[in-house]
Amino acid sequence: MNGVTRAMILAAGFGERARPLSLVRPKPLFPVLGRPLIAHSLDWLAGYGLREVVINTHHLAARLEQYLAGLETGLNLRTIREEKILGTGGGVKNARPFLGSEPFVLINGDILTDLDLAAAVAAHLTHRPPATLVLHDCPRFNNVAVDEIGLIRGFRERWSGRFRILAFTGVQVVEPEVLGRIPEGFSDLIETYQQMIEAGRPPRAYIVDGPAWREVGTPASYLELQAELLKGRPEGPLFIAPGARVSSRAVIEGWASLSDGAVVESEAYIKDSILWPGAKAAAGVRVIGSVVADGAAARRDLAGEILVEADESKKK
């Protein structure tokens, strides 16, 4: 992509809005159609010819690092563990030795998208601002102000005047110049951009129309992501991994995503739900609109619930 060969994935965060699921796995490891979310992001980056990807870790770092160490992607992957979490700004600055002297792609570790990355990079290289943030119109998240020539003028309600208000996709192309403006220690990259705006060096917007995009911010949005992906599959709205075991007397309706090692016992009923590796729906149990996490056993009916450990209520 015109000399842009490196990327960074921000994957260190605690995932507080995604609790209790994020107490079991960091968000980049949440299963999506049987594969961790970050694997989909790495496939997307590799598809655009990127060669090197840096990933910062902190929350449940060992688990994420172990997964990445065994992953074959065709990319040169490097992880950087933050002993103290550094935030979106500090995390990028901490990776400075590995990001080189050319523009690089920076993405959030909790998104899934199919937007045209090559077009975003080309737009950045045409104008060469300090950063190009990929934006779209998503009313629930719209909070970035863009002026009539495409420059970003404020974040988080820090604007005045008549600007177009859009949402950040979590994808951006960044010049090394930005790294020198980020303060040492913990910092928020958006705060650095705000300071650059005030100093007359604003980032630029690249606006996309209608790409598939989802962020895994909460358990509800995680369920919505799986539903959207499954309902669009020509083979139907059920994903059952080869290593999942489903009794012939179980019933699955609506959509469902069952990872390797998931077990659905006789006369269990599953609808619009996700079972992680090793999760179980016990005999006769109804699991509706719920997530059963790694190794958890649903031994009672679940409706709109998140189960992150074995339910002891019916064990003797």
C-alpha cells in the first residue's frame, strides 16, 4: 500500500464495559464464529499486504500472547507487554521503536470491519496530515466534528459552529510526527489530537459510507455482532465448530455460535446465543439470548444472561 507496511493493534485495555466476559478473556480473544476477534483483524490487515504488526498487551496479557505465539498469519507479529497500562496514547508511544519512520495503520483491538483500508491509506498519502481517522455516520457513536474541507475540529462535544458530526471507526493512519507529541506515561491519543487541533495541526477525516463495522464494547454489542454475521451467511444462521458436540435430541433455533469444545446435551434448547470453548448447556436447559463463557456450565435456564463460571445452583 504505497510503502505503508506496518500496523499496530491496541489490545491492552481492561474491557470494563464488556464485563463479566472480559474477566475471562481480553476482548481481542472473544470468539467470533469460532475464531478470536483479533484473528479476523489480522486476516484483514494481511489482505492489504501489511507485513509487520505490533500488538500491545496488559489485561490478561499472558493469554493473548500465548494465542498470538501459536498463530500462523503470514505476518511478522510482535507483542509489547505494558507492565502498567499506558492508555491509547502511551501505548502507541511505547511501541515507537517498532513502528518505523513511515506512516502506519493503527486499529482498535475490539472492532470488526471490512472497510477499504487501501483507499483510506491512499487518501492519507494524498494530503499527508499528521493522522487520518476513518469516520462513518453511526448515530449511536457520532461525536467527532469535521469541517467542510475534511479536517477534524473536535472530539467529545468540544466543538462549536456547524460541523458534520460522525463516528470514529477505530481505524486510522498515523504519521510518526504524532508519536513525538504524545506525553510520557499514561495518555489518551484523542487528547493529543485535541491539542494538535488547538495548535493548528489537526488530523484529517476519511469518511466511508456503510462499511460493515461493529465494535465489541459490551456483551450486548457482542451478541449483536454475532447475530449480524450469522444472519448474513448463505449456509444459514448456525455456526457449529467441528469440535462442538450437540445431542441429536437438542433443539437450536434462531441463530447460534458454538465454539470447539462446546457441549449441548439432550433436550437442551439454544436460541440466539453463544457458547465459548468448553461451555455446556446441560440436559433440558433453555439458553436464550445469552453467552456461556469458557468452561461454564448452564445447569439452569438462561435468558439474556452472561455466564462466566459453572453454575453451582443445582450441583450436589
